[in-house]
Amino acid sequence: MLTVLLECRDQESELAQTLSVLVTGAVEGLVSDVAVLDCGSSDASPRVADAAGCRFHQNWDLREVLQAARGEWLFLIEPGARPQIGWVEEVMEHIAMNRQPARFSPSRNHRRPLFRRLVSPVPPLEQGLILRKAEAFAVAKPGMRLVDLAGGQKPFQLTSEIVPAWATRP
């Protein structure tokens, strides 16, 4: 089982887009729970999370969130990002047969502009990250954010693609 973790701040519509894609994972029995970690939102993000059956955390500590996670694996994803068709089956296979973290492949239809690809590294959560809860808990520290947890990982690259969060922004 997989616990999905998202950090948001005033990203109501992006949150809704990502949560709608995760429904497939819940129906297939992969996604056990979703935790939305708020960073000071003033929009309707809490209502979106509640309507989708997610836990919404304000003033959160990452270690406490990880302890409350029901899944043995975690899926860290940015609000607005959307895994593409086939992701559920591939993630199920990966977590059944592997212990190492994994990332999705970047979407062929949503490539970063050439200049950005040349001068700046890919942000740690742009392609999502799937890792074991025990590994995350071992490195989690007070005040740590999801992006810090994702940094420094050497993940396996899945063939399933993910549309990055920046592609949903106007």
C-alpha cells in the first residue's frame, strides 16, 4: 500500500487535479491514504482535501506525518502533477519487487524549455518520488519539507510518465 504526500500553499485547483488522478490508484487498491501538508494556504485547499477524503495537516512535523501514514511506501508528488496512464500497475510491480526509490519518467509532451534544462537541475519532486516509509523516517528531521526528503535520492526511473506541476500553471 502507498501513502501519498503533497505539500501545498494556495494551490486549490492544482491539488484538485492531482487528487482526481489518484482516484484510480485508490480504486485499484494501491493508494491507502493521502496527506496534504499545508504551508499557510488561504484558499479552499482544506475543503478540496476534505472533499477527497484526505488528511489535511497545518503546523505539521514530517516525522509525525510519516508515523501516521498507513502505507509502507510513500509517493511524494507536487500539487498539479499528474501520473499518466499505466502508473498504477507499474508502481504496484515496482513496490512488490524492489526496495529502492523510484521516479516517473518526464512527460514527452511537457518538456521544460531548453534554457531551463541547461542551466537549472530538475527539482527533486518534479517527477514525483516513491520510497519506502522506513527510509523516509530514517532521514526525516524536525522542520524538514518533502523537497528536502526527496533530495539526494538515487531512484530507479519508471517508464510511466508524469505531467509536471508547472505544466498546469497559466
